[in-house]
Amino acid sequence: MQKFYLFASIVFLFLGFSHILLSSVYIDIFSIVTFGQKGVVGIIIPVIYTVISLLFALFLKKGTANWVMILLSSFALVINLLFVFIAIYGFQEP
């Protein structure tokens, strides 16, 4: 079961961080990851992925993999929340 939690945590971490990691590639990965949603829902979906990744990381047994996945998931969550803050408040029309 621990391998499943680790694999699920890695997959959801990649989904939550893929719009940043693959932004230089021509593929419109953001519309694939968010299922074509636009607006606030499309902005929140990567945050949900990183929260799910963090939850799976918390279910891992104590050890190196647990702490690494918790740190990576927490970092991705903070970055995604920062992007949500910028998207909602930074791009408002005057």
C-alpha cells in the first residue's frame, strides 16, 4: 500500500506542478490538466492536485520518502497558491 501512496503522491504532484514544469513546451498542458476549464475553476484545479499529493504523502510511513514528498508537495502548494493570488488579484483590470 505504501508504494501506491508514493506513486499517487508523485503523480498528483506532477499534475499540480506540470503547468509550470512544461510551460516552455508548445503543448497546451494547462488545458489538458484542468480538463479545459477556464476562469477560477481552472486556476484552482492545480491547487487541488497538490493538496491531494500532500494528503497521500501524509499517509506514507515515516521515512525519507515521506519527508521528501511532504516537502515537495508543500513547496508546490505554496507556489500554486502564490500563482492563484497573482491570478486573482494581480490581473484585475483598473
